[in-house]
Amino acid sequence: MLAAGASVDERVIEGALRPQLLADFVGQQVVREQLSLVLDAAKARSATPDHILLSGPPGLGKTTLSMIVAHELNAPLRVTSGPAIQHAGDLAAILSSLTEGEVLFLDEIHRMARPAEEMLYVAMEDFRVDVIVGKGPGATAIPLELPPFTLVGATTRAGMLPGPLRDRFGFTGHLDFYAPAELERVLRRSAELLGVELTEEGGAEIAGRSRGTPRIANRLLRRVRDWAQVRGDGVLDLDASRAALEVYAVDERGLDRLDRSVLEALCRRFGGGPVGLSTLAVSVGEEPETVETVAEPFLVREGLLGRTPRGRIATPATWEHLGLTPPPGYSWVGASTGGGTLTSRAGMAQDPLPDPGT
Ligand SMILES: Nc1ncnc2c1ncn2[C@@H]1O[C@H](COP(=O)(O)OP(=O)(O)O)[C@@H](O)[C@H]1O
Ligand SMILES: [Mg+2]
């Protein structure tokens, strides 16, 4: 079970838990307000809104927001994804069948094939697709007008998108990890929809261990429900939450198997780093992209992992969290993290002064 990716079964349940209106979408205040302006203005002009790009780690609500966009506009929604578009022809088929005002959701847009990308530029900007008829020297391009539509692209790696593609989105919303109080609201809402009783303490406990991610919060809620129904009295209270999360080996900071194996490898095998992303990924048996997009954003935000030009490094908090002592001579020189520069020097056995030369 990967950190925040969704399995097939889960997608069915997620569908049922997805808010349909912007007003029911918890948290992400900034993105929500920006998006509501984009949508309201378009509605007021009776026009299709600009293309929208949503970026952020898995499980934070990109797919949900794309569905909300279609719902709020009262427009039909077409769903596809980058990996499903291997040839320009795949995209041409989708584009040429769009109806006026339709919302096209293109998930994992950074994984689309190059030739399709170029076709997408033209479609986004000029609402036109050039259909190639025939083969070889006799082939001709017949321009086909498209009705106005809104593309909603989602990506876990905005930095991977080519500039020309990024520039064609009129609005980019970046989703960030949720605060525990926001996750508590997500959990209360889900508990109500699932028809289970969740106590305040139970909700707080689950929220605190959900890695800032609604998908994980909802997943843990269901595991706690299982426990409460089988071993408890059906109520999702503090005891049930703690006991269930214990069974599923979610630690008190919400780190899961992948997170922990990354940190363990970093400390135990590479002495705290610096170690390159691909080496680290190989040593935990994962793709570099998975480590980078699924595990790292949260670890960096929590100050449990540092990114430096020379590679990934453990922080004092990493050693502490794993209950390990850094090797003699290990030096923490600080690294840029999501929240700025880490300067905490607590928990160090050997604690030399920062050396700007290393
Ligand atoms: N802001 C939110 N409020 C309520 N539920 C949310 C929110 N964001 C995500 N969820 C829930 O989390 C799950 C995963 O969200 P999803 O949109 O599929 O994430 P992503 O596409 O970014 O991976 C969905 O079941 C959805 O109901
Ligand atoms: Mg998604």
C-alpha cells in the first residue's frame, strides 16, 4: 500500500466521499477562493473559464476539485490521464469529440507523450486541432475547429511541465498539506456519510496521524471503523483509534511504511547522507519518482528530510524519530526545506558548528 495513492476499491469509496461543491471542500482557503473567482466570473460572462492547473502531492484533492469545477459550471466532465495518451491520435480523438463548455480533466498531465503535448498547446490556445489525413509525403493537416472547453490538468510534479504548457493555463492552484483541524473536519464529514459515530478525541487522533492528507484520513477512518466494529463497541473513540492505528503500523507522526523505509535507509545505510535520490530509491525498491512525489514532500515539510545540492540528508529530527544516534563525526549543516532553512540543532550527539565550506 503506497503512501497516498488510491487502490481500485478505494476509488469507489472515494467517489462516495467526494464533496461536489466548492463550499463543501474543506481547507485550501487560498485555492478555493481563487478558484471560486475564476468560476464565478466565467459564469457571469456566460463563458468557459480559463484552463486550470492543479498541482500538489497525491491525495490532497486534485481530482475532487476537477469534479467540483464541472459540477459548479453545470458542465459535462470528460476524464483521461497522461499515461492513457500515448499518441497524438489518442488526444485528437478526445478533443474532437468535446462538446461546448465541456470540462476535460487530464490527470497526471506531466506523463503525456510529447507529440500529444504539442497538439494540446494549439487546442488550449486556439481551440483547434490539426487532423493528419494520409501518410508519408502526401499527408495533409486538416484544421478542425473545437468548441470552447476548459482543460483541468492535475500533476504531482508541476516542475516537470514544459514552460509552454504551463503558460497556457490561466490559473494554477497549488494544493498543500492540510492542518490537523482541517483533517478533523474532513473526518467528521466522512463519518457522517459513512453513518459511524466518531468522537472528538477519536477524530483528533486520526487527523494527527494522517500525514496532512485527506485520502489517508479517510483510509484510516475506515480502518478504525473496522476495529471498532470487530473488537470495540462500534464507536470510533480514542481507544479504538489508537488500537487500530497500532495494528496498521501508522506511527504517531503518521509516517507509513514507505516514509519509514526511506528514512531508515538514509540513516542506517548511508549514515545520514548526503545520498542521491535514485540511489535512495533503489535501496528501498521504489521508483525515484515515487520517492520524490509521494514520500518526500511530507518528510521535507516535517523537517525529517533535507534536500541539498549534494543529495538527501537526515536532520537531527530524523535520527530522533527513528530512535537512532548519528554516527560519530556526522555533521548537520542545515539544508533548505519546504519551510525555509532548518537551523535546529537539537538531539545531536556530535554537534560541530556549521561549516560553510562543506
Ligand atoms: N478538501 C477536501 N475536503 C474533503 N474531502 C477531501 C478534500 N480533499 C480530498 N478529499 C478526499 O480525499 C480523497 C482523495 O482526494 P483526490 O481528489 O482523489 O486527491 P488527488 O486527486 O489529489 O490525489 C477523496 O476521497 C476526497 O473525498
Ligand atoms: Mg487524483
